[in-house]
Amino acid sequence: MLLITVGTEQYQFNALMQWIDILIKYQLVNNEEIVVQYGSSNYLPDGARAYRFLSEQEFLSFVDRASLIVSHCDESIAELLEDQENPYVLVPRLQRFREHIDNRQMEVAEDFERRGVAIARSPGDLVKFLKLQQTSDITPQVDETDLCEYLKARYPSQKLMLISSSGGYFRYMQSMKPFWQKFSDRCWISIRTAITEKQIEDDHRYWGYIPVKDNLPNMFRNLLLAIKVVPKQKPDLVFCTGSGFAIPYLLVAKWICHSKIVYVESKTRLHTLGLPAWLLMKLNVLDLLVVRSREIANLHPKSVYIPVHDISQDSTSLRDYKQALIVTFDEVAFIYSPERLEFSTAREFLSDFQTICNPDEFYKKIIIDMSHTTFMDGAGLGALTNCLRFAKLNKTELVLWSVSEAVSSLISLSSLSNLFIIEPNTNTFRFSHLIQENRVSNITPFGLFLFRTQRLLKKIPVLRIFYPILKFCFPSVDIDPGVPVHPSVRDPLKRLIDIIGALIGLSFTAILFAPIAIAILMESKGNVLFGQVRCGLLSRPFKIWKFRSMVQNAEQLKMKVENQVSASTANAQGSEQSNSANDKFFKNADDPRVTRIGKFLRKTSLDEFPQFWNVLIGDMSLVGTRPPTFNEINSYELEVEYQDERYTEWNRLDVRPGITGVWQVNGRSSVRSFAEVVNYDIEYRKNWSIWYDLQLIVKTVLVIFDKNNKAV
């Protein structure tokens, strides 16, 4: 039996319920009875036995029968489950999905995970636990000797009051027993549970009320109890281990009894103070604030930093479930993509995927779980595209799970977006703090500001008219700032140069349009302009414009023309690579389809003047890579390496294509190898700067006026 429990919190946990629904939908828990205690959630898995709340006796009876328990990441539930022998997995709640008041459960999850507790941040993680049956197996060992010794030296024996909520807060208090047990005259204020009743043996103990979040009656009841109990006990020292529950008791102790207040912030608070600690500090209630994180201590100099020594952290062993890259079921296979799906990992990932697509085994579905992938470049997009090809050859459906916003944005911008199936209900996964930090490091403040601004403009009808202006100035404004495009794409100075250059170029185009159009129409029938769909940034399709230099039915006649790229490659490398080159690159110095006026236009590069319109609207740049056709990218490979094995053909797509570039000033049409073109494009990618662009523009002008420029 699979037991799902989310406690009695007032926050819904629909994401977890949807994860369980997906496991059922994909028939991954077919033979398991599923029992759900859903609390405040309003989405229930189809086919599960559901209970809103369970009594302690009912809950324990289900626990005894469960083969796996899945719960929210709460210290009290973890304490309860640790006393059981059943395997369990915890899932942290997130504020962004309205599952909790804040994201503290993520900090708790990271602390638990360091100690060996199984944490699921995505439905793909749950799949691993179901298959591998590897879950929590720990005995938490936290040594609080340093803190206790510090407190003993600072506070002599006196009347003590201990204030602690239940669950993790109470457990935290118990870990500091070497300090407070020396006080013979002490009293307790806590929450009545089976555990607190059993472990608090002192005669003077009082039970408060929870929850207090958005619960005015309980806040008022705690205040009344504080006014009744604290002046009666008159403690000299009040020792508290956190939570908003303690606030009224601490205020009464300070303002009425003038007690000294010691507040120990939770050891799972790693980056910011909790609201109760912050509020009490601002009200000058605390005599001592102990924090367990160096980062928080740096933010609050008046606090005292005493680190936690977790004995379990001394272990260097890693959990096997984190290392599993492939998990298979009868008809479904899972493969987990790396954190950075780029040139250095894409080939290895593709190789692992191919092992699933072997003829001896057949799966109806192959699922790529991307819950840890925050960075994907052109090579990563190429890896996914090749995975799709292999899956189709094997007649297997390929599905993507837990796709981040940045990766989803990259896929949606590409011409391949309609080919991928993405399971939307898996996109409520939770990045660890380390992965989140790595993701944020790729985002510039200016890029983030522009992205948020364009989103805001789209949402507000009155301001929507300004969106086209912003889009014109910054064509990449709608690209998620986490998408790793080349720096030139988002550079405002480069865009300014493009706009100025495009306006100048279009002025010349307007002057030359009439005579060129007359010359074209006098020689052959057809349109003056020729439009062809090319791949732009991240393979986004756009129509490139040129003055027509060929006969009207040139595309139909292409098969009759020899590809000199193919011929030259065939002589050197054999027919198989010849066919590959033919798919990627087509050139013929004596192409019979080119008209006489067309040869003149190509020689002088006048045929490319209409492309200044593409530059003005942001599809292209003045300087960039060569804009590939879709035939080219359909035959791109990850195995072919360029420039010291750091780039593949797919990396060309990270840069906005240009009218000119390195290939234009290094032989132009005399280039007969696709590898040369890619190397030129990657050379531009590596050496780009504004000064480099200006140099290439000047060189391009010089090449155009060179009568030996070899343009055809």
C-alpha cells in the first residue's frame, strides 16, 4: 500500500496530489493500493482512497500496512515516521505554489537530506523511490555541546521557563537538554501531543494553542494564557526555540516580568531570519539571539553565531537513488537529464538514451525527467532533438517531465516546439538551493528587468501598446533570462548599431530598388524579391528576403544541379559523408539557375540588401553567423566536434544570424566545406565584441569592392 499524507495544515498540496495522479496515469503504481490523506488540498488522485483527516489510531494502522509513505517535509511528521520501520519520502511545500506561508520547508529538506532523509523534489524522484525502494534510513545525530557550553557559561542557575512548540521545535529543545536540565526550578509552555506529554516530566507545564497563522482565536487564547501563567511563574530567564507560537509569552515575560529572553533560531534557517525572530529583535525583546548560519550572522551583527555539528555530515557516502540515471518499468523507461545539458554533457546523455532505444527492449513511453536541468544550450537542444529521432525510429512516445521555465522557453522559441510532448502537471518540481543559485548566476539584472517589464506590458491593456516598442529595441526581450543565448544577443549597443545600420542600408535599398527590379523583370518572369524560411536564433523560423537572382522555378531544378560541396567531400571522405554534406550545405560555382543580372547582384552583394529589413525587425543582425536552412539543422550531429572539442554544429544556433560574418570576409562563396562554415561561425561566437563587429563590417565593405571576391 502507498500512503500519502499531508497533515492537517490549512494549505493545500495539490502538486503532490497531481504527482500521484500522474504515477497512476502512467501505470507505475498499478498493483498498489493508494490511500490519500489530503488535508486542505482540493485535487484528489483518480482511483485513490481519500480521507481528509485521519485520527492518530487510523493513521498508525495505515502506516503499519504501507510499503512506502509520502508526506510533506515537516519536522514533526519526520519525527513520527522515524519511530516507524516503514520507508518514507518527504516532499517540501513551496510558497510559489501557495502550499505554505514561506519556503522554509526547502531549508528543512536540505538539512534532512544532508542527514540521509529521502527528499523528493519532483514526480521523477518519486518514481526512483518506487522502483529502487531506497528511502530514509538514518538516526539523526546532532551534537549541541558547543551551544550548551556557551549558554551554561553565560547564564547561572536561576528560575527558568522553557517555551517550545511541538514537532521539530520540541525536538530541538530536547537536543539542548545538557543546558537546561541543570535548572532545578523550571516550567514549560508547549503544545499537548503524545510526545510532549510523555517527555515533559516537570510538574509545572502548560499547554498552548496552535495553529496561530491566520487564526485570531488561537492567538488570543495564547495571549490570555501568557498573561495568566508568566506573571505567576515570574521566570528570571526564558529560553525559546522559535516559532510564532512563542511571541505572546515572550512579550509578556519581557514587558511585565522583565525576564531575560534567549531565542535560538532554528538550525534549518540558513539564509534569512524567521519572521518571529525578526519581529522580536526589532522590538528589542531579545537579550540573546543565537543563529546557526554564518550567512544570517553576517546580516545581523547583534546575533551570536554558533554552528551546528551534525555527526551524520561526516559521512562521505552518497545515496544511490541520486546516482540512478535510468529507471525502467514494464512499458515505461525514465532517463534523468543532467543539471547542465550542454556540449560537455549532451553526447553522454544521448549515448545513455540510445541504450534505452535498443531493438531488444521495447517501451511504449520514454520519459526524460528534467527536474534538475536549469541550463541548456544549443547542444542540449540538439541532444533532445536526436532523442526524439531515436524514439520515433523505435516507434516509442517521448515525453518530457518537469521542464523548467528557461528550458521550456528555449524549446518553445525553437522550430521544434510542436514536436515535444511536455507533461504540464509535472512542472511543480522544487530546485534545491544550490541548483537555484547556479540558475540565478546565469541571469543578469538588466535581462531580468527587461523580461519582467515585457510580461507586465502584456498583462496591462493600457500599457500593451508599448510592448512593440520594447520588442523593437530589444528583440530578445521575450526570451527567458535563464536561456543561455550568446551575450551578443542581449547587448543593447549591438542592437543600436543594428538599427542605425539597417536604416542606412534600407535607404540605399529604396534608391536602388527600382532599377534592380526592372533589370530582374526584363530578364526573367517572377517576383522581384525572393523569400526563404531560415532558422534564426535558437532555430526560430523567419523569412529571409533577397533580390531574386535565380530563375523562377529554381527550387524545382535544384536536384539537377551538382553540389560541389558533395563532390569535393566525396573525393576526400567517401560517399556516406558526402550525402551528409549535401544535406547541410549546397554550392555550385557555375549554377545554371542563376540569371545574368543575378550574377551581378551576387558579385556586388546587392541581392542581400533587402535583408536590412530582417535586421530592423530583429530577425537578424548586421554581423552574426550564417543563417542555416531547415535542411541543415535536420542533419546536425552531436558527434562532430569543432574548436578544441568544445562546440558542436548546434552551438551556431545560440547566436543571432547576420547579413555578414567571418565566413563572408574569408572567401565567401569560395568556401566549399560545411566544416569551414561552422568553424567560421564558432570563431565569431568565441571572439565576439562590439569592436570585432565593427572590424567585420569594414572588412565586408572592402571585400564587396574587391573584384576578386569570388562571390557567385
